[in-house]
Amino acid sequence: MQSYEHYIECELAEYLRLILAANSRFLENITSSHEIPFNVKVDKYEQVRQFEIKIDTSNIKNYETYNVKMRENVREEASRVKSLGFSYNIHNLYDLNDFLRFDLDLKLESKGFEALHANANKEKWKKEHLIYPSDINLNLTKLNYYKAILIFLKYVSRASDHPYDNTTNAVYQEILNKEGI
């Protein structure tokens, strides 16, 4: 196990623009009549510290069984963004085994666990925390808020190609490996 730092190679304003673009893209894919509650938390120095989004899709055609929750704590360092932790989650309201969740939880390192991982159904995937590259071939080090939204959109439309299945997840690898995001 190694200590982990997660950086997004762009300025905070650019990252926020990408996040808002991801939210708009998600909206376009589900409906044009709903708004997504997007919260930005700032510290006492008015520096952005956390992005949070909770999408209730229960009344949206083709997405009525899924909820999406996204949270990320950040700090701007020089001309890049340091992610201090995140949780990107989509889950089926009626099937507890149908979910994707990606976490960066630095507190886990002190307990001997990997901070960056994909949460999984233990019965199906044999482990609760899947680690790159030992358990899954998705390069989670390239994951960010924007790419997580793209993965979730693809997952709902192509659930037979599961991101955790190393034999069918090429479309998700392409999302993660795309440069410039």
C-alpha cells in the first residue's frame, strides 16, 4: 500500500467549469426540465473547498431507479487542484447490488487500507474495495468528477458492460484515459 495524493492538472476555476459542464451534460441526457442542485462550499477565506451534488432521478424517465451523489473536497495548489477526498456514487433504488461507487478516503490509509478504490458488491466481485491495478484495470488515478459523471451516464445505458468487469469495460477505460480532462 502506498500513500496517495490525487491532483487534477488544471486551475480550480477550470475544474469548476468542467464540473458544471458535466452537470449540464447529465441534465441533457436525462431531461431539460429538471435542475440539479449543485452546492459549492467555501472556507472563511472564500476559497472553494467542496463540491457537492445530489441528483434525485426518481421522476425522470429511464433514470427513475437511480440516484446519484457526488462529493469532492479540494484545495488549489499553484495551478492545479488537489483532491483531498471524494465519493462518486450511483445506485439503484430497487436493487441494492446495482451500484457504482468510487472513493478517495485518505483516513483509510492510517487503517492499512487503500485510500483510492471502487466499492463493490462483495458477493459478485469477491471484495468490497477494488484497487487498480490489482483488482480492476480501470486506472482510478485518472478519475475525477467530470469523468465519473461520464462513466455513470454510460453505465445506466450499458449496464451489461460493467466498469468492474475487466473483460467488458473498454468503454470506461476510454473515458478515464482521455487526456485533457
